[in-house]
Amino acid sequence: MGKKKTIKKGKKPHKNKPTSKKYTKYKIEGDKITRTSRFCPRCGPGVFLMNSQGRFYCGKCQYTEFEGKKQEEKSASEEGSELKKPVEEKKEEKK
């Protein structure tokens, strides 16, 4: 029978952890600090949504928002509100 291979045990080399890049999520304008990213609606303030490939994703709770659907819903609601406003104005003019 052959010899067993011995695995060297000992102290592991130190690896530096990647630093947090939370400073990239904020922007300073004059005396005010503004957020450049959005917070997760489920997790609350402090947990940012990742913006990738047309969607927003929370890495903590797996919440996902698709960018295209939000824009379509907003544009549809704006078109609907524009159509309703002239009708209301016409009713007011008749009275």
C-alpha cells in the first residue's frame, strides 16, 4: 500500500476584507446630503436596492422591482389623468 498524503496545517495568511462602499450611495450638495440609490420598501431605511439590468433588487430580502413596468404604469396613469382633467373643466364651464 502507498503512503497517505499529509496535508500541511498551520497559520493561514491574512486576507483583507473588501471595504463597504456606502459612501457611493450618497451625494453632498452644499449643506445637504442626498441619496443616489433607493431604499428597500420591505427592509426600510439603511438597506439599498441594487440597480442592475433594468431592475432594482434587495440582497437582504430578495425584493425585486422591474424598471420597465414602473415607467409603463406611470405613463398610463399620467395619460389617464390628462384625459380626465379636460372633462372636469368642461363640466365646470357649463355650470
